[in-house]
Amino acid sequence: MVKIGTIELPEFPLLLAPMEDVSDPPFRRLCKEHGADLMYSEFISSEGLIRDAMKSRQKLDIFDYERPVGIQIFGGDEEAMAMSAKIVETVNPDLVDINFGCPVKKVVCKGAGAGVLKDIDLMVRLTKAVVNSTSLPVTVKTRLGWDEDSINIYEVAERLQDVGIKALTIHGRTRAQMYKGEADWEPIAKVKNNPRISIPIFGNGDIDSPEKALEYKNKYGLDGIMIGRAAIGYPWIFNEIKHFFATGEHLPAPTIEDRVKAASNHLTWSIDWKGERVGVVETRRHYTNYFKGIPHFKEYRQRMVTLDNPADVYAVLDEVLEKFSIVSQ
Ligand SMILES: Cc1cc2nc3c(=O)[nH]c(=O)nc-3n(C[C@H](O)[C@H](O)[C@H](O)COP(=O)(O)O)c2cc1C
């Protein structure tokens, strides 16, 4: 069993990564149903929360069936981070996570996200401010360092543990790498093997198959793994990995029926949560992923991403079911 503060997770848990514009309640519900053990919200701006920005506030929505679930915040100002942690606490998540990994310029420029990888003292102060302002377990997600000449994750891990974080997730890339190249998990394993480190260490970066998950589990000896992109349009990845760990065998691939059901649920739950117009528009970005690899799907996709009336989108999904389940039999 893995413990984050008082939260108990199964042995070698699979975490769903926080992903902006992706990890919202409808998507999280799908991942939960398919085996994610711990999930996070999209990152939320501490300044936005304090300003009471609608968009930031809406990201605080969590539901009991998602538990354990964490809310992720980011920011470069200690006071704002402390205040936003207090706001987060009011919605009673299981933990609060700090984002020190976002490589995007608009975040980094404000000294937030991966920006603090250049200033460990600031990172420690921001973390301390959050830990001191909440009774929730605080976790951190970060990268290896700013660039390959300044890999500082070893010092970062020790110092953040010392100010009270309860788990650390490390994406095996530097800020300079953005999403390029391959994630390097060796430094993550080195953090885990540091005898001074006692908190759970989760690895993140490029896990996209049961084989790779098992290989990395065995090779790096971490406490669990976090999965991001591979879960987009493919929430089945969590149970597929778990089954492979347990049996060495693959679960059957999702059928067309499974895919249609997932896409349809995603749309329904998005409409329930965001309202019809936004729900329809924001689910559009997911269809390609749900139906990846299906030949001659383009025409259907084209219709799904242009129709405004949910009933019409469901009708196309019905057509997809009819047409492609015959083909795949
Ligand atoms: C669309 C997208 C949005 C992301 N948003 C966030 C975010 O809000 N907070 C965060 O810590 N990381 C964010 N990330 C990074 C992921 O959490 C993860 O670290 C990264 O994708 C590597 O994992 P993967 O190879 O399994 O995708 C985002 C990644 C993607 C692709």
C-alpha cells in the first residue's frame, strides 16, 4: 500500500495526470471508471482563484465518486498561493498539489510552474506557504530541472520533503525539453533511492502501454506512475496496465461499442457539467482520440465536430456503431 498523508492507495497506484483543458470532471469520471487510482484537476491559477475568476472557480468542482482526488494550483507569489490553498480547502479535496512543472511561457514568466526550477529557494518558500496554510496533504509535481545543465531534482526533493510535502511526482524532462525527446526516468529513480527520501515518488513521462508500464515499474522501483497523454481518448489504459501487471496478459482491446459508449458518456457528462453549448464544443477535441486507428472515420469525425445539437452528435455516434461494428465482426 502507498500512503500520501492519510490517503491510502493500492500498491503501485496509477495516477491520472493533471492536464489543462482535458482533466475536467467528465474526463476524470471516465478514467475513474477504467481504473485510475488517484486523479488531479487541471492546474488552477492561484491569482485566478483569488480574483474569483469564473473559469478558475469552476475547476474546483469535484465529486465524491472521484475520490481520492487532488486539486492542483500554480503561482509565483507566496501569499497568493497560501490564500488559494485555503480556497481549495473549502471544497474538501483529498489533497492539494502544487505545479512546479508547467513549461508554458505565460506561466513561467510569472515565476510560476517550471519557472521556479531556476530558484529553489522560492520553490521552497512557495511550498512552505501552502503547507502552512492548509491541513490537507500537500504534494508537488515538477520536472527534472530547468535544462540539462541544471538538473536539480535531487536537492528539490529533499528540500520539499523537509518542508512537509507528502508525495512528489517527477516528469522525466527538463523545462527546456518541453515535451520533446524521451522522458529520462534515471534521475527519478535516483531520487527514490536517496536514503533521505521517505515520501512516495511517482514517475511520469511517456507511459503509453502496459508493456512500458511494467518495464518501468520493474526497472525504476518507484511508488507508482502517472499517466497523461495516453489516457486522452483511451481511459482503458489504466485497467489494461493493471491487468497486465496481474496476469502478464492483455485485456481485449475496446470494441467499437466501448468507444462509442465512452464518447457518448463524455458528451453527456460534459453537457451535464458545462451546459449544452460549451459541453458540445469542448467534447469535440476528444472524438479523434476515441476513434483513433479506425479506417475511413474522417467523414464521421467531421460531422461530430461541426454539429451543434447534441441529438445530432448522438445520431452520428449511433451510425458509427452500426457501420463499424459490422466491419469489425
Ligand atoms: C494537454 C496537456 C495539458 C497539461 N496540463 C498540465 C497541468 O495543468 N498541470 C500539470 O502539472 N501538468 C500538465 N501537463 C503535463 C502532464 O501532466 C504530464 O506531466 C505530461 O503530459 C507527461 O506525461 P505523459 O507523457 O504521460 O503525457 C499537461 C500535458 C498536456 C499534454
